[in-house]
Amino acid sequence: MLVLLGVKVPGVVLEPVQSLADMAIPAMLLAYGLSLHGSRPLAKDDGYRGLIAVASGAKLLAMPLIALGIGPLLGMRGAHLYEVVVMAAPPTAQNVYVAAARYRASENLARDTVLITTIGTVLVLAAHLRAARGLTGRGPPQRTR
């Protein structure tokens, strides 16, 4: 709103706001890390194991495979296709846990899904890199200019 009105906010006012904004991601990671202390991931009594498996499988396997299937239909090949598949593979974001904790809704489901997909992403990306090496005989495809 202030930008639209052409008002220039002094740096002394913006600095505390920027400090709070800079703290957002580290605070989310800290909150998530604290949630792991004393927890029992994939506890049987939570009743979430099946949902965690579905959510993690969708994130780790289905999304990269969908990207691999749709990419060529959009004309992507080589490095561009590789990049799209890699971008589909990151773990479930920490903000999913923060939202679940804030609204007290399925916190254990969110926490465990973030944990499983964070660990699983390393394995999925390693497998993807290995597959790219197997197809090309070297590392991931290089971009051509």
C-alpha cells in the first residue's frame, strides 16, 4: 500500500521488520526440530502409518514420475527435463508441520511425513542421478546454450 502511494519508509522502521522476516525460516526449522525431541516417528498407536506412506510415496515417487512423463510432452529433453524432475523431488516443506501445529491438526502425520520425505529425497535424488549417469555414461545432462 505504501509503495502504491509512493511513501518511502525509513530504514530504521524497516530494519526490525526485515529482522523478523529473516527469522521466519530458521524459526520454522527450529520448531520442527523441537517437535522431533522425544517423539516416536511412525508410532503404531498414531494410526498414521498408511497416510504417511501414501503422502511420502506421492511426494517422493509420483511427483518426479509425473514430471518425467509430462516434461517430454512439453518438449523438454536433456538438462531441462532433468531439472524439472529434480525440482519435483524435494521433501515436504517444513511449513506443512508449522501449519499442522498451529491448527492442532494431524501434527504427527505432518511431522513424520516431513521426516520421511527429507530422508527419502536424498535417496530419490541419488537414484535419479545414477539413472542419468546410466543413460548418458556421465553425470546429469548439461545445458546447451
